[in-house]
Amino acid sequence: MIGESGTWSGGEWSVVARLRCALVDDFQGVGTTAADWSPVADEVEVVGFREHPVDEDALVAMLAGFEIVVTLRERVAFPRTVLERLPRLRLLIASGMRNSVIDYAAAKECGVTVCGTASSSTPPLEHTWALLLGLARGIGVESAAVREGGPWQQTVGADLHGRRLGLLGLGKIGGRMAPVAAAFGMDVVAWSRNLTRERADEVGAVRAGSLGELLETSDFVSVHLALSDRTRHLIGAAELARMKPSAYLINTSRAAIVDQDALLDALRDGTIAGAATDVFDTEPLPAGHPLRTAPRLLATPHLGYVTRDNYRRYYGDAVENIRAYLDGSPLRLLP
């Protein structure tokens, strides 16, 4: 039911219907407390949804009664087929200032204003290093063994000092990976199609001559590219086969950059020593999915951006966006 507020005027109550705002994929149930919603509380009722909609019909049913939607990252798509079935929707807020799964043209035609929020590259940077270190020292396997009464010391850790880190992409996150690697005493090389020697020099990396050279010479390969037609399945069976058998692959960028089936085969066959991923072709990862039981894989449920400070930023900006929209001056318009 739509919430109501009232004001006393001329000897009678004037009842005003409040707008409704849905927080999609509020898995931890913290969306309503991560920021101060008081600036819009009198005019907007906020509802968090902890369950992910399984398909478009479920998404439409979930959001049918809402004028405002806040969505995290690019997990939930808003194509024309969804937007045209949500006639009440007026404001769609996405975390970050880039979202490839919203049909902006359809949103405009449907009268939906789309806004973004600020986002920090620090949390995914830190999470990438958590995964890389976890892989190198077998943290997942060894921790599970201690807790479950398994063998004592099963793995022999891989060293970072004196080893090579290969970075696919030197953008906001990739560029910040290089100095951290240097602090560990690692040699850093980088590659992307448009990477210049000047940019590589700027962050203390060596520009690899080709993707193949980076894969063949790196002990750890970390993906930091934007997803596009040129980068989709950039890493497939042939590329994985070019990596050292002792090398590790880390992907905290976009799942589709690495061919999921090829990665599964490489892990099962021991083509590479291991992999870590925070991103998946389907999220949440379905029960029984082969990646849940793949050997040599350290997997986390897309936690790269999930920190207290980033949530305060996302939801705080969402409140500002809603307030500005209600005042007739929308902020942070997308695209």
C-alpha cells in the first residue's frame, strides 16, 4: 500500500500519497540505513528487496507499484521490454556513472529519468589484492581445512616478490594495481589495445608488446578492462593455454571478458594453477552451477564494490538524486 502523509489546512486534513522507492538487490538489508533518508522521508516510502528477481516477469511484478528504483551495478537489466511494463516508474538511479544494461532511449520514451551516483575505485582495488593473495597462499583451502578438521598444511604458497604481475588494462583500477605490486617487489607489465608507453611509464609498468607476451610471461594475470565487443571473451581457451601452468588468473572486472566454459576446462585440466573471480555471467550464481565446485577456484559473490564507504556513497547520492528530482532539478543524469 502506498504510504500517506497529511497536513491540516482550513479545518480539514489534506492527504497526500507518498511516492514509493524500491532498492533492488539490497542483499544485506542495509540500503535504508547506509545513508540518511530523512531529506525525502516525508514524500517517499523506501522499500528494500533482498531477493534477486529471477526473470523479467518477476522484476516487473516486484517493481509495479514503485515510481522510483535504485539499482546496484549492472546485475539487473532495464531493457525496453521491462521499462514499457512499468508505467508508474519515473526515476531510475544506478550506482556509478556507467551502466550498460539500461536502455536509455527506451527510458526517455517512457518518461523515465535516469541518474547515476559517485563510485570509488578503492574497494575493487583492495578486493583484487585480497583475491590475489588468497590464491597465492591457498587461504580458502587452508581455512576450510582448519575449520573442518582437514589436513594440516595442504598447500605450498606462491611467492609474490620477484614474480611478474600482468595487468590487462591500466584504467582507474589497473593503474592503481601497479604501485601496490611494486611494494611487494613484483615486476609489472600491462597490455590493452590502446595502451601507450607513456601511460605504462606513468604508473611504473612496462608495456607488453602483445596480449600473448603478457600471458606467456606473467605469474599473475589480473583483468581490469571495460566490457565491449572487442573485449568479450578476450580470454578463451587459446589464451589460457598460453599462460604458465604455474600462473593464476584474477577477474574482478566483467565476467564476459573471460570465457566461462574455457576457464572451467582450464581449472579442471590444470592448464593454469588457479583462478579467482568476483564476477559471473549470471548473478547470483545459480545453485548447482559448476563454478561453485570448480577446482583451483577462489570465488566471491561480487563483493568488489561492497564496502561501508561505497554504500554510503551510493545510497547517499541516491537520496540527493531523489531530492533534486522532486525539486525539479535532477542531478547526475545518465548517459
